[in-house]
Amino acid sequence: MGNFTYLLNNAEYGLFAQACVDAENAFYLSPTISAMATRRAFELAVKWMYAADSAITPPYKDNLQSLVHEPTFIQAIGNEQLWQSFQYIIKNGNMATHREVRIKPENTLFALKLLFTFTQWIDYTYGSDYRRRTFDPKQIPTVTYTLSAEEIKRKEEAARKEYQAQIGEKDAHIEALEQRVRELSEQLAERKAAPHTAQEPEPTIDLNEYETRTKFIDQDLARVGWNMDRDVICERPVNDMDGEPGKTGRIDYLLNGRNGKPLAIIEAKRTSRDVREGLTQALRCRLHRARIRRPAACVPLQRLSDPIRGRRPWQPETRRRGVLPRRYGTHHATP
């Protein structure tokens, strides 16, 4: 049956419905192909919103990142967690398309779940026959393929070329579908403004530290070229934590350079927590250089960031013997 087939029953969703179904159907053939198709389906759903909602102002550039960062689009979404989740879909698809890597099944499954939540939000906000649904991995159509690894690789390469050819291409069929949606914009606006009595879609993400790491931080580290097997140590044990003899702790991430020496520490926090809460924890680990086996001259970098929101709201000044983060006092390092 599939998680997205309900979209096919509504002609108003013709711009993105089939693309969502195709993305899900490709999952068991190749998570990599499915990742590209999920990004494509998401892009079409975003364009549907621009056609459907006259309150959203098209940006100067119509690439996907410009579309999702347009202030009026963010305002129309009105749900920060939902908006935060979009970057995962985009990055997962970009890695599959441009880096020629094999995407793990669990990563594409998560992207499909986020896409499903977005389509549920669209249906809740603009739809005429909304019903709350839950994404069920067991509903993904199971197809047994007898293709060899080499044949699947060729299909993935063909899918990359096809997807790259679609980028920036003006498709007459898509433009015609967008025009049909624009003609319904007044009707859709009335539905959006009307009181909603149905139960809202399920929340998108409220991840604990482990899930934040595996779903978002791992993705970003791999995307910028970190070797996750060689240079990244997860859950690194640390002795004498906080300067207390015998107290043990763990570093969520220890990033080593090519020479094997530590370069940076990453502490993962829930998306609902203030990004600064990881600072104190990172500082505690940073000050014990002997306990992560690094020379005294090597000072791991610390940077406060929110990879899901794509923000870096605080950048501490790293010094030889201490750190002076904005809004915090000086925390001196051990000599």
C-alpha cells in the first residue's frame, strides 16, 4: 500500500504526490536512489506551497535552499521543528547526488519519515479531507530485486545523471501543475484560515543526544569529508573528569587530525536544549589534555553550533591557556 499513496487520491497534490510514492518505492532497490528521489519529492512539495500560498514571496533565486530560507516561507510553516528537519532531507539527497556515496538504509528511512511528516502538515493545513496518519516502515512496498551489485551501481549512476539534469531545468509539465495549484490558491487560503478541528500531525523531531549524533552530526561530518572510521572517535572515555581524580566521563566526539592528534571536541544535545549547554561539558573535557593523550601545545577547537538549524550563535575565542566565550566568564585551562 505504501505510506504516501493517500496523496494520489487528491488531485490537488498532483505536483508532488507521485514523486513521494516513487521515492518510497525505490527504497528496497537502492537507499541511494531513494535518497535522491526523496529530495526531489520534497523540492516539488515546497514548490507546491509557493504556488498554493500567495502569502509566500518567491525569492530572487529559486534553488531549494533559497526557497526554504525565504522568511515568508518559514513564517508560513510556523513550526520550527518541522522547518529544521528539512535540512536533513536536502543534505541526504545532496550526498547521494554529488558525492557518489552509498547512502545507508537507516538514513534514507529517516528522510522518508521527515518527508511524510511534511506532506501530512500540508494536508492538515491546506487539505479538504485531512486524516492524521503515522509513518510505518512496514508499509514501504517490499520488492525483491535480483540485480547484482554492479547493476544497482549502474542504476544509481543513471539516477544521479537524471537528477542533475533536472536541476534548474524548466519542466513544462511541472509548470502546468503549478499553474493549476495557483488557480486554487484562494480556496486553499480559506482552508488554511479556517479553524482546524482535526488532530495535528505527529511532531517531527525531538531527538535525544544519541539520535542527534547519529542522524544529524554524523551526516554533517561525513558530508564535509571526515573519515568516520579513522579520524572520528565516538563516546571517547575520559578519566579524572572535571579535575576530580577517579571520576570518569565521555566525549561525544573526539576529532583527530591526520597526524592522530586531537583537533576538536563535539558535544551533542537535544534539539530542544540550548546549544550553549554543551559548552561547559566540552570545556571540562578540553581542559584535561593529558587524559585524551595530546601534547600540551595542541588545543582542541571549540565551536558552539546548531547543525540542525544551521546556526552558529556563539563562537568562543580559543586561547593558549583559556577560553573566553561570549556571555560567559573566563575558564582557564590547566597549565
